[in-house]
Amino acid sequence: MANRVAWLSKRVKIGGQWFVRKPIIKPTGFVTGKVEHNGQTVHAPGTFVLEWYEAGKRQRKPLSESTSEAQDALRKKLQTLEARAHGLTVVEDKGSKGKVSLEAAVREYLEEVKLNRAQKTHLAYKRALGMVVSANPGCDFVQDLERRNLMVNFIRAMKEAGLGDRTQNNLFGAIVTFLHAQDHPVVTRKDAPDYTETEIETYSTEELGQLFGACTPAERLVFQFFLGTGCREREVMFATWKDVDLTAGTFTVKAKPAMGFKPKDSEERTIPIPSSLVGDLKAWRAMHPKLLLIFPNGQDRPNGHLLRDLKNVALRGELNCGHCNSEHFGKPVTCKDHAVCEQF
């Protein structure tokens, strides 16, 4: 019976000694940098080895430290063995030596971003890398990506998708970071599409009065908190009563690893709270003494729809400009009668 089995091992140094151990491979097929050692999962740097049997003899092929290269090598070897088992003649690709599979590199990089960065950042990188791959179908390896693939194909794909200049600039920056991590910097941040920095507009006293007048008590408190602290959306989403000192009148933005929240740029900071807001928070705390989050959703979890809530209040308060266009369940709508006004 023809052999169809191949596997990976990893030569690692643990506690000053060298071992050959089995790397941890996730159910999705993603090869990790961790190994099994004495019944435990250990993160141990080292080099991968591809192993299989051929003509009854055990074969070994040393690889590098790259998990993406190891994953790609295992996949190709399994395909080769499967083809030979069906009597097909296989010519091994000699031209790919030293190259890293683009598909595997993207998958590995997105896994790292998902674990270490904010959810919105992960989604942005996923979108950008997905567009690069689809816009360059002939590029099987990271090293196949050349400047033209990014400056022409990728930018054209973003424009055809109707993305704005600022979004194009951000997604291009994500690709620059990815390529830098792959040691293949064919473009730089200076090559990104230009955009015009829009001037920041402020709400008038009359607009704020009308907005807060249309709020429920809960909505009024959360948007007063935004106004009084200047916090970002996710900082308010994950704000807990432990972060507030109602005696000192301060709010501290803190990382919450168990909730999956890290402040932007890992910036923990303490912010003074206006005295009027402190009074409102004390009253709210007395009404909800058992809550952990200050502004949870109905299931006592972080409210991920604060922007949508604001737009709904603006619509109720008749503050929409009436000229913004959007989609609602696939149908074109305007902010005349839908909560899609871009001014809020």
C-alpha cells in the first residue's frame, strides 16, 4: 500500500537540553510554535522538520523556524503522497525553495493579529489581506508580490470597491505592516494613497440640548459620559464601576484582558469627571448596585451598539440633516427617516 502519511516534528531547546517534539497543530490545520513536552504545552523556539516514509525508509527534510513554511511544506507533501498513491507522476516544484506560501503567511499573521490586537484592527487586516490575495491570483508566495501588485492591482481593487481615500490609506498601511513582518518590504507607508484630512466639527449648544432632550435617562447618562470624559467608544463599552472613583471624581481607563479589552496604544490614563456627571453617576450606581459594567447591554455585557444608539437618538430628536444616503437591509435609504445621518 502506498504511503500517504507525513508529519512535522520540531527540534527545540528546553531547560538547556535539546529535544525533538511534536508541534501543536490546531483543528483548523494551523501550525503553532508550541510543542508537547512531558504532558504539557510549551512555547519553544526551534526548527521544524518534515517527516514521511518513502520506499519503507523514514525521510526527514529540515525546515526553518517559520510556522507558515512548515505548514505549507506539510500540505504540499501530503498532496504529493496522495497523488502518488493514485498512480500519478509528480514533479516536485524546485522553484519554490526558500519561498513562503502567501495563503499560509496570511493565515498565520491574522491569527497573531486576532490574539494581540483589537477586533476592529483584526477585521481591517483581514479585509486588506483578502483584497490583496483576490487581486493577485497568480501570486502563490509572499515573494511573488511585487510593487506593481500593490500599486496597481490592490489600489485598483480598493477603488472598484468604492472605498474612500482615508480607508484606502489605512488598508494600504496594513499591507505595508504585513510585508514588513514577512521581511519583504516592496512598498512603504509613503506609497499609500493620499487623503484629505477633514476638519473636525463640534456640536453647538443648541444641538446638544436637543440631542439630550431626546434621550432616555440611560442614553442621556452614557452620552454625557462621552462628552464629559472624551473617552473612545470601546473605552466606554468596557467601563466598569471599579474604574470610577466617585469621591475623587475620576475615571481610569484600564486594560481588561479577561474581557478582551486593551486601551489604544496600551495607554492607561486617569481622567477627571465633571462634578455634575459625578452626581448623575452616583444616582445611577444607587439604582444599579449589582452591575459590573457602567453601561451594559440587556445581557449585562459590553454594549457594542453605542454609535447606532446615538444615531437613533438623533433621528428621534429631528437632528438629521436629511441628505445622507445609506442602505438598510439592502435597500437604499436616506437620513430623512432612517438613523443613518453621518453628522452623528
